[in-house]
Amino acid sequence: MQVNVGRDIVLDVDVTKLAQPVLDHVVYIGLRNILMDAHAGATRKGGSSDDEARALSEKKLDSLYNGEVRASTGRVSLSPVAVEMLRMATDVVKAHIRKSGKKISDYDVPHLARQYRDKHADELRPVATERVADTKAIAVSADDDILA
């Protein structure tokens, strides 16, 4: 599993090497944070009750039980290489679905792309790194009439 720890640092974590008490702690902290975030908007100043906050947390837990995961959009900033890796993985997943004759809309493409990216990170990273470097190397001249 790849874990983005910030500052363009992505660590490959082999969770099978974690002792069970460590894994239990990691799961506990993760679930606690997700469930706390679910009711963070419900404040006592706004008139919400503990029952309302509990209901929001329970609703979130139910969604997790149903396999629904909403990725955070504001907190996690992916490096350009990570973004390119995900773009590449998405293209591969869509091509595979099309090749099988099925509809893309019938699949959770972002989820499948993340799985593919994680499984094939060692293959994707060098290509993505090169693509990002190539893109940065393209100089835009002030004379280029891009917006006209």
C-alpha cells in the first residue's frame, strides 16, 4: 500500500509486516478520525445535540460498512508524479473495460484505478516521472499566442 505522508513523500507500506496490535491501533485511529470528521460540522453552538452528532457518525459508519469511501479533496495534495500515475492507471482500467465490451459507467473506475496503481506502482512510477519531467521541460514562450 502506498501512503502519501506529504512533501511528495510516498512510502510503500507492507501491512503484512505489521504486528496485529499495531494494525489494530492503526485501524482504530483511522476509524476514529473518520467518524470524528463525520460529525465535526455539528456544533453545539449551532444548536445540534449529541444525538445529532451521534447520528452523523453512525451514518458514516453505515456507509463504510456498505463499502462507500469518500476521498478527502482538501487535505491530501498529490505530487505531480502521483497524479500522473493515477491518470495512467485510469486510462488502463478504462481501456480494459472497453476491450471487454462493457460500459465504463458500470464500474467504480477511480477505485479500480487506485487498486491498479497500487499493484503496479513500480512499473508506473518511472514512466510517470519521465512524463512529468518532459512536461516541465516544455517552455512556454511569451510570444506563444495560447489564449488568442
